[in-house]
Amino acid sequence: MDVKLGELSSWILTRDFTPKGITGAFQRGYNRYYNKYINVRKGSIAGVNMVLAAYVLFSYCLSYKELKHERRRKYH
Amino acid sequence: MNENLFASFITPTLMGLPVIILIVAMPNIFIPSSNRLLTNRVLTLQRWLIQLILKQMMAMHNNKGRSWSLMLISLIIFIGSTNLLGLSPHTFTPTTQLSMNLGMAIPLWAGAVILGFRHKTKSSLAHFLPQGTPVPLIPMLIIIETISLFIQPMALAVRLTANITAGHLLIHLIGGATLALLSISVPTALVTLIILILLTILEFAVALIQAYVFTLLVSLYLHDNA
């Protein structure tokens, strides 16, 4: 990355947190991923699969509270 | 077990924030758009599929009915992608909620019926009485046809909800049964095979969208026969 770890706090303060800025950030992130993995000449299934895996992980985090009870423990 | 079975159908919230908005908008990022003629593989595949569906579905309509093609193609893509995404582990499927399916079914059905009544009133009213019925049966038949007309949106919504929910519940149940039988391990292979077959059949949830849009389509066609 172009931002060093020690400068992280001062870099975050320079960011634009208005709705337009946040939208721009999401758009830039999406375009970066899209142009690197999907919009290529011989794109493979891995480009879509990474997004699906991230979605599964996100859903797991959301439903962790209910899934806690299904672990193999002697005493729950 | 009882409480856990239906826990996957609760609308997900993150500290009070409705995450369901993100989840409903999730299929959107899998369907990009582009202005170019020659696109990447993912986009080419999707365009080919959409072209296939469009030609198949809009073939039997006249020009007036074909003005609905954008609506119907978006409908089938949304329901198809949402159902398929819901087959991944731990995900939440919005189409299991009856509220959302009713919100999709009622406006579309009402639009088709009202359009038919406005533009071709006589022909729409004539649908209530099939040809060649004996005269004494007419009052009862009109009542029956009216009831069957008003049940159409309910049937559309409940059909989609019940099918998807039942499929998900079955997967949960049989998966749990397999895990429980693993320690006993006698019919484990058989039950695992049943899970596999059931999952494959459930992937014909895509066929369910086909059923959804087709039923909607038939209704639109019958009423807007300009």
C-alpha cells in the first residue's frame, strides 16, 4: 500500500466521509476488483467464487449467535 | 432443535440495522453491465442467457405485451439469482419471506388485470364464462371464476414462499439427521446420498422461477390480448 502503518491515523483524517465520498470509495473498490479479476480476457470462475466465499463468511458472522449452540461440547 | 430449525429464516439485523437491504441488493453485483460489443467471459455468458430467456418468453406476445419485457426479465433474473444465492451455506434468502413475495405478486397481477379491463373490457369480462356452459350453471360458474381470479396473486406468492422455505427446511433437517447418524454410522451413506440428491433437485429452484414468471406471463397474455 502507499500509506505506511505509522501514518494510518493521519491518513484516515484526510478521507472524505460525506455520502458522496463513501459512495465514491465503494465505487472505486468495486471497479478495482472488477477490472482485476472479471474484466480480463480469460477470466476464470475464481473471480466470482471469491465474492461468493466472502458473502458466505459474512452470513456466517451474522448468524453466529444462533450457530453457537450447535458446537460439539459436553456442556453447552 | 425446534428453535434452531427456524432460526435461519429470521430477518437479519446487525445491532438493529436492517442488513436485509444489503442482502436483497447482493445479486446486483453479480450482474455487471457494459457498453462494449465484445465483453469479458462473465458478461458474455450472462448476455447469452438473457437473450435466450428473452426470446423464449416474449415470443408469444404482441407488441403491447412486449413492452413488459424489461419488467419480466428483471423479475426472472432477480428471483433466480436470489434463490441460487440462498443455496450457499449460512446465507439468508429473501424470497422465503411471504411479505416480499406478496409485494412482488400483487402489483404485477393487479397491473395486468387492470390493463386488460381498461383496454379490452368486454374481452376481459368474457373470461369469466367459458364457452359452451349449460345455462343453469352460469351463476355458479361466474362466482367460481371470480374466486379463481382473485386467488391468482395469493397463489403466486404462496407458491414461491412455500417451495423455497420447504426446500431449505428439508436440507436443514436431513443435514442434521446425517450428522446425528454419523456416530451410529450404519445408514450414513444412504442418508448422505439422499442429501446430495435433494440438493440437486432443490437446484431446480431455478425451475421455480420459471414457473413464477410463466404463470405471471400467462395471466398477462390472457388479459392483454390486443
